[in-house]
Amino acid sequence: MPHQTAPRYYAENRKARHDFETLETFQGGLELLGWEVKSVREGGAKIDGGHITVMKGELWLIGAHIKPYSKAGTLPAESADRTRKILVHRKELAYLAGKTQEKGLTLVPFSLYPARHRIKISFGVCRGRKAHDKREKLKQQDLARSIRRVLRGEDVE
């Protein structure tokens, strides 16, 4: 029987890399209930539109949605969108608390992924991009893509 590998990501916030300029990335553990873990593993998590904040000396994920586990009984309706604690080292927490106090910086979740039977969250200290910065980044990506095509010898339109 072949060994089955875990998925690369359980949930991903792809738009975050477009909307924000990432200055630093971090990872932390996500404190979940049992049914939430099962739901995340079957693909029931969405972190788009979520953000991370420091409250009462702890890191919290706000705005993420984990749908109720399909095989679970009745669960409270508000539990799908509840705030969830992110577990990081104390020094990282102090550093992140200082960074969130700086003007224009925010903590943005990027992905949920498996790590040794646990669910980890990848997030970054980010600065919002203006519309003209987004357009400039897309132009640079298109230019780099066309250069790669020419170097490979493919026809460019």
C-alpha cells in the first residue's frame, strides 16, 4: 500500500500576496477544537479576508471561517467564525506587538498547512499596496515571464 502524502496547504490566502507587500514571514500553531481540525483537514477552512491582531498579550486570528465538520452533530452557529488563538514564542509575540504599533503595518495570514500532525499558520508583517504598486508588480511579473519564454526558445506573441 503506497504512503499517502499530506496536502501542501489546507487553506491559502492567495490575494494577500497581491494586496500586501510582505516584509517578514512567521509561523505559529493554531489552537483549534477537535471538530475544527477534522474540518480543516477535509478542506473546510477559508482564511481570505482574515487578519491577525494582538489582544491582551496574545495573538488572535480574526475573520477566518472554518465550516462545521460534515460528520459532526449539531454545533453552535457562531463557532464557525470565532476568533482563534495563534501560538508563538514569547519573544516573537513581543516583536510582533511592536510591529503592529508601527503606522501602516499589519499581520496578514497566508496559509494553513500540516506540520507533524499539527496545523500551522503562516503569516506575515505586511504593508498595504496602492493600486499603482499592484499594476507595477504585475508588469514586472509579465516581463519576467516573457524573458523566461525567450530564453527557453518558445515563441512570444
